[in-house]
Amino acid sequence: MGNKTIREGKVALMVPEFDKITAKASVFYNPAMELNRDISVVALTVYRKGIDHDITVCDAFGGTGIRGIRYAKEIEGIENAIVNDLNPLAVELAIENIDLNQLENVIVCKEDANMILRKCKGKFDVIDIDPFGTPSPYLDSAAASLRAGGMICVTATDTSALCGTYSEPCIRKYSSVPLKTEYCHENGLRILAGFVARTFSKYKKFIEVKFSHSTEHYMRIYATIGKGAANTDESLRSMGYVAHCKSCLYRIVINGLAPSIPESCPVCGGKLNIGGPLWCGDMYSKDFVTSMIETVEYLSLNTENKALKLLNICLEESDAPQTHYEIHKVCKNLKTSAPPILDVMDKLRENGFFVSRTHFSPTSLKTDADIVELKSIIKFLKV
């Protein structure tokens, strides 16, 4: 296995050469996650500008050190970046990459992720958890360790569980029932956010989601942390469930951890399938996303165009209600062909409804119109 030098952001990096990304290779460098890292640099830059002191960041699954090194080199106000990995080869390579980039504020550790988080309780302003698979085994340690006012960044790549392809792993890892629907990626992201919120609540800490997205094979959440039992209790009111009818595509979001949920669909009388608990609150802060968009032009990002496209769509849907409608799915249910999505959106606006695109799907829209109203508009357009 040889090494090669790549450039990402403002850093040079020595990475091993692999023919394909596997579980073995993933502890090193995954080029498919460059957008993830670019967005992370943007988010942490905005976060750092919003507080009054330099910050210490822990990348609990450091690999080659790329994420921590980029944080240290590209973000002003990083006191220390901790790059941690249990793999000795990754640790060795991370040390070489720190020297290559001539950085003195990056520290490499060889620890189990849970151990370093527990041992350094109260020392981190930002904890980044980006494992291969589920982040759930590490969130308790992150919740115990992270300072109030800090930021948690969490990636999940076990999308088959979160999206409902396999229900049992989602129940086991996240204590939540997924729904296999056309908006399953949004549900999965909300399940992840809900699990983060419930985990932090055990430590009298609450989350405020600043930004989130579902891209390709992973889901990612950025949330700031507050403290206090009363505020934490209040934040848990954002937990709830989604009830979905597969027969007519009706859906309803019901807040509460133990709410009364109807068994049958009020539109067609079909059975309602229940997903959750999940986060029913905001998945974006409009001000935070706006600041991210403004920040992109001042950074060196290889994926700048992709990042801006994602951020602008997320800003558009930041005021939208939960769940979204996939137009072809709705039209298939109606047994008709799909009209242009822009025509559907225009007609919804004419009828006084909120409507936006969504980053989850290019053929989907978000609206406060219910399924009956949406179907009526589609039928009108098809006449």
C-alpha cells in the first residue's frame, strides 16, 4: 500500500491509496466525504464567530487527520484541534500530516472514542463524531463531555436503518421506529436528531439544531448545546411521531412522547403506520444558514458550488413544515402522469399555501397543503 498527496481546502495531505472505500479503508481518507468536510469548516467558522473565545475541537474519529487539520488551518480562533483514532496506522499518518502542514495547535491521540471524551470532560467546545456506521454508542460520552454553549457535529452512515429498510437495527440503535416512505431520509434525519436530543437530556442539556442535511450515503447534524433542567424539559416538547397512510399518502405529525395517535386515516380509512419518536422541531436555523452562505465565498472549498446549492435549498426549506411530497409518488397514487413540479408549486402559491423545494429530493416539494389539497391541484393541472 503506497501513499499519495492530495489537496483539500487549504491543506496538503498524505493518504493511502485504496482501489475502493471499504470499512478498512474508511479509517483513512474518503474523497466522497469532501463536501461533508467543507460544510463542516463553514459551520464551525460561523459557530466560532458567534462566541467570544477561542475553541478546542475534538475529532473523535480522526483517520488521516484531515478534518482536524482543516479546522486548525482554515478556521480562525482554534486554540487546539484534537485528532483521535484507535488505529495506530491512522495515528502515525495524522502526525505526518500535521508536520506536512506545519501546525502546532493539532494534538494526536490514540484512544477509544468514548474514553477520550470521558477523560476530557468539560474541555471541548466542539465534538465531531463521524464514525463508520452509527454514532449512537458515542453520544452519551459526548453529552457528558461537551461544554454548555458548545456544538455537537454528528454523522450517521447507517441510512438503511434510519430510513426503514431494516427496522430492527433502528429500534436497537436509536430507540425509534423508522418509516419506509418517500420522505424516509427526512424521517431518518429527524430520528437521528431526536436521539441526540434525548441522549443529551439525560445530562440536563438540550440541543438547538443549526443545520442538517442528508446527502448520498450519510446524514449530518450540527447543534449547539444549552443547559438546565427546565429548558431541557421544554426542548423535549419538540419530540413526536409521524403517522402515515400508505393507501392515500396522508400523513400527520403529532408532538409529544406519549401522545394519542389515531389508528385509521381520516381521509380514506386506511391503517396509519407510526414512526418515531423523532425530532419534530426545526432542522435549520435561518440566521445560521444565511451566515454559512455568506461565509463560503471567504473560504477555499473545492466543492463550493455543491455547498452553495445545498445551503440555498436548505435555507428555502427552513420555514417549511415536516415531511415532503414526492410528485411522482402522488401522481402514481392518482393514476395520472406528473405535471411539471414548478407548475404545481405555482398553483399552490396561488391558493395561498407555503411551498418550497427540498434538498432531500429534486422531484419533491414541501408545503403546508395536505394530501387532499395537493391532489386537487394536480388534478386541476391535468384537466
